[in-house]
Amino acid sequence: MPGLKDVVNLARLAKPLTWEEGLSVLERDRFRCQYCGLDGMASFENYLVMSVDFVVPRAGKGKKNPSNLVAACRPCNRLKGRRAFHNFAEAKAHVLKQRAELHQQWESRMAKSRGKSATV
């Protein structure tokens, strides 16, 4: 169970971004996911999944300064999660590896499903 000191320290996390701060980051990065490259300006659907990621998570004392914030699609943001990395390059490598593994698993599942539906 967390002690009082732990609860007080939680309050010291970087504050969430305001709408204006988030929009500024997205505009700086031209609405493009800095992990996978998804273009948020290519379609409304892509735009809807854009978010801002703290490279060093707020929970890891990441600050909300521009060098710690990047545009990210929600899938990449979720794959990175709250993991701490030494730099953006490590975070990007992790996210891309996770995406590749999930894509491979999806391909395998879809191939099996397609095979089952062809035999029915």
C-alpha cells in the first residue's frame, strides 16, 4: 500500500498537456507519427488517431518540454506505454519491433482464418 510520501510524489508528475500545447506538437511534427510514420493529414481517420507522446513518460519524471514530446498515433503510443528509454531512437526501435511482431501474428491468424473459411 502506498505511503503518504508516495501519494505526494504522484502530484509532482508533469501536468498533462493543454489542447494548445498538444496541437503545437502535432503541428510541429506535421501530424505524422514519429514512430511509424502514419500521416495524420492523409485522411480524417488518420487524424482521429493522432496523439502526443511523452518520450520519457510523465510517470518517469518526463517533462512536458518540446524535446520530450512527439506526435504519435494511438497504436504506437500504446505500444510504447510507460516504458522508459534512454532516448527517442531506442523508443522508436522498441515500437517498430512490437508492431512487426504484432503484424506477423495478425498475418498468421488471418491466414488460418482464411483457410478455415475456404474449407467450409
